[in-house]
Amino acid sequence: MIQSLRLQNFRSYSDESFEFEDGVNIVVGPNASGKTNLLEAVLVLGRGSSYRARDPELIKHAKSWARLDGYFGTQPRAVKLEFQGENSQKIFELGGKHYKRLGLDRTIPVVFFEPNHLQALTRGPDPRREFFDDLLERTELGYKQTLAAYRRTLAQRNALLKTGRLRAANQLFAWDVRLSELGEKIANSRAGLADYINKSLSKNYSRIAGKKTEVALIYEHQFKPDSYSSRMLAKLESSAGLDFERGFTTTGPHREDFVFKLNGQLIGAVASRGEIRSLLLALKVFELGLVEETRKTKPLFLLDDVFSELDSARRRALVKYLKKYQAIITTTDADAVIEYFDDHTILSTK
């Protein structure tokens, strides 16, 4: 639970402080008044990084540093960002100790919900992979490190492919082995997450949509989980000629996708805007439960102008879950949100 937050030279804020209550906190202000920046600050302080920008971009224009201070329960937390020339530095201060990065055990469980998350369901595979990889990074120990190692190895292999087959062929096997080992771990974690989501997805969706619907999440992995590494290695070797020709790696988890089906049909072919919104709400409900289960504490729920995207029925469905958590909700229209809560706190970004 967050109690207070101070922002210095962060985004649009020079020096501003906010206090939060246990239940629903509604942040009201016109567009471009800093509402999203406030939620981003909570994410940086709790998780350690922004969801939309690199560290130097978080510092107020023409300033060389930014600082966030907050209390989560009785524990003080601070983040200091510095940027000089081409060099940037981020330092976390937790309980009087300093860290350059946060492991999962030192992060605050936070669930973030914004309208752009709809793109994860309706656009290409990249935002879907990012959506589920982010969830795994916040709930599975070691996944973030495994994914980072995979991306580094992939970058090395791709760089090697660009040097030409004659120069790189004898070096490729070692990278193929490493990439296959890491790829299997990532694919198995993703497949396990999809299976777990499917245990409750149809039920959550049906409650939100108000009608019984069969919903399925399918992780389209290229190889069977029990032999993923060996099969991926064989495919990397057999497709090396194509990879050299194209200059990038055509096999692995970075090329795989998550797809959704409603009553057996792909959502892109049959889903309305309302159905897609119900699906996203169902995923967020699952996320709240998973984060709470794995972190052994209720997460903080952040919603950035979400109510404007939902009709009254879906707002009521969301509110049923919101009341179980401390929440910070931003809006340009206070009346559209307040009517759904008997107990709430209003904050303004002016």
C-alpha cells in the first residue's frame, strides 16, 4: 500500500507531493496535467522502471536529475536519476541501503491498466509477447534474467549473421546451442502461463460480459515443450542459410505468438470492441490474482483513464474487483468514476 509520494524534477513535476488512502484514490485533471506521469512515478518507485520511456526521458526538461520518494506501508523508498552528457545513473534507496537495480523480491507488486493495452490483443505479435513477458517477469523468479540473456544471445547471433557465411559459419554453433537452451526455458514458462490463464479465463470473461462464452488463450510455440531445445537447435542449423540471407534469426520464442479464441474462433475475425474490452478486463482480473498469489500480498492497482473506454456494465464489473485493492484511478471526468464508489479519495493534478 502506498501512503505518500513526492516527485522532484520528474516529467512535468518540479516538486509535488501526494498522499493516498487505503481504498480508491481518484486523480482528476484535464489532459496534459500530469495524471499519467503520476502513475508512471508510482511504477518507477515500485517496479524500478517505466513502462514507456528510458530513464533519461523521465527527468524534467533542462534538469540533470530527478528524485522520487515514497512510503509503501511504513517502509521508505527512493529513486534518484541523474543524467550528465551521455551518462545516466539510477540509484534505489530501500530502508537506508542503496542498490543499482531491483530484483523481483525488492519490487512492489503493482498491476497497471491503460487503454493502450488493447493493442496487445488487436495488433501484431510484438505487443502480445511484451504483455505476457512482462507478467512473467513480475511473477516468476529468474524469468527476467533468462529473457535478457536470450535477447543478448539473439543480438550476438544476428550480428554474426550479418558478417557473412564464410566468416561466421564456424562460430554459429555455440550461439545456436545457447539460444536453444534459453529458448526452451522461455517457451516453457510462456506455455505454463497460458495453461494457468485458461483455467479461469472463460469464467472471468463470462462474468464481465454477462453471457457464457468459451475463451481460450493459445501459445503458438514452434516445438513441443519436452523437446524444445533439441528441436530448436536442429531448426537453427537447417535454416542457417536462410538466416544468413535475411540477416536475422528466423527461429525461436521471439518469433512466436499468443492468440485468443472466442467460442473457437480467432478474436480478430469475430470480436467486437466490447468483447475485446471484456477480454482485457478478464486478463487484468487474472493478473491481479496471479500477482497476489505469487507475491503473497495484495498488489496496488493503477488505472490510467480506463473508465472512459468502458460502458456502464463493464465499469460495474471492474468496480467489483477494484474494491478489493488499493487503487489509483486517473480521469478527466470525476463524475464518470465517483458514482461507482461509496468510499473514495479525490486528488487533483490541477
